[in-house]
Amino acid sequence: MRIATWNVNSAKQRVPRMLPWLDERRPDVVCLQETKLADDAFADLLGQELDDRGYAFAAHGEATWNGVAILSRAGLADVVAGIPGAPGFPHPEARALSATCDGVRVVSVYVPNGRVPDSEHYRYKLAWLGALRAMVAAGPDATVVCGDMNIAPADADVFDPEAYAGQTHVTAPEREALAELQRLGLHDVVRDRWPDERVFTYWDYRAGMFHKDLGMRIDLVLASDPVAARVRAAWVDRHARKGSGPSDHAPVIVDLDEAPDGDIGPVVPPPSAPAAKRGAVRLPQAP
């Protein structure tokens, strides 16, 4: 079973990229984030195209912002939108969707950004992650949490820790909240498989960050023991971030039981830009 997760940054805008990608990579289960569509609009836009490709789907969205979905050719049962007891900002947002696909409980998540450390939205992010942890803890043994975590787990997951000083995504409380989720027995399968490689999944649209390979790894696949033991390949489809009209995120792909393309490396194709010297680059949003 091939499982993929992709923050598409607007399903409507990404249709010309997403449908050919489904045909090329042929994932069995896809977790989408930041669909930015209400459920009816998602179905109207993609329902027939997905049905033609053999996918059942569930969506939990809202117009303009947020939104998650699960596409599956491996069954789609016990669908649950949202997280019990999760906080809102101020109302619950469309940031989580769960379903069982071929015996695996799949959770697609779009974790709140946090905006500014110690802000109200930052505290909302930490509380939301606590609610996610409680839900996963109460779930079945075979579970995989996929999505845009909006947290780089370690300094190795950003192009330069100095550039991110004072920013969200890298603060100790955020990383600890993610670590608490992983302490349930969830494995970061890409990093576990490629412990020493430079791997990013997100690059800002501005300042040529992708072409310079100045990114961060915030899109994760976290798998419980029964699922992690089945992993045969785990990689970032960097090709999907190239060309015209891409999302600012690349898909993460995990193959269970067999690897149709082989164990082809952490990033496909590999970046051509060398690592930047520490302290040499500022983030586009830095004051």
C-alpha cells in the first residue's frame, strides 16, 4: 500500500498538477491538507475525477481556509471529521479527518501555524496538538498520522537554524508537543529511514527558496509500530514542487510491504543547490 500526504495549498488551484500526479505515482491512500474548499465544492470539483480513478474520498473543509481530505483505493470506513475536544480559534476549524483504510487508521492533519511565539494562536496550536495526542492515544494500534505538522522536529529539518530564531515551527514547546505525540509509539518514518540526509518538504514561494533548496521539513508521516514495520520506502516527491503552478509543499510518499519504485532515496529528484552557509540567508518574512 502506497500512502502519501500533500499540503496542496488550494485543491482548486492544484487540479492541473494533482490529477496527473495521481496517475503517475498511483498512491493507494492520499491525505490532503489546505484544500480551502467546503465539502460540497470539493465533491463538485474532484468527485468524478476521483471516481474515474477508483478513489473513494472524504473531505472536511471550509471555504477559503484550512481543509483536509482522504482519498483511498484501499477502503474508506469509519470516517470521523475533526478531533473530539479540540479547541477552536474561536470556533473549531477543519484541520483533521480520520478513516480506516485496509485495516490502518489514517489521520490527515493540518496543524495550526502558530503565527508568532507566545501569541494566542500559538497557544491554540499547542492545545490543538494536545487534543490530537489524546485522540491518537485512544485509537487502534495500526495508525498513521499524516500531514502538515507546521513543526520542524529538529534543527536538521531546517536549512539554517539561525534563520529561524524567534520564529514559530522550531520553538521548544512546539517540538515538545510533537515529541509527546510521537511518544505514543509513532515513528517519523522518513527520518528513521534517512537519519543523516538533508530532507525538506516545504519551500517559501518567495526569494527563490525552492531553487536554492532553502526549506524545512514540516510534512510528516508518523506511523505506529505495526505500520512502521511494513515500511519499505519513504521519500519526498520533490518533482511535484517543480515547474509551473506548484504547491509550496512537496508530497511525502511511504510504501508499505513493497516498494514499486525501489528504495529510491529520501528526495526524488535530489536538489542541485548546495547547502547554504549558516547565517548567510534571512527568511523572506524576517523583519
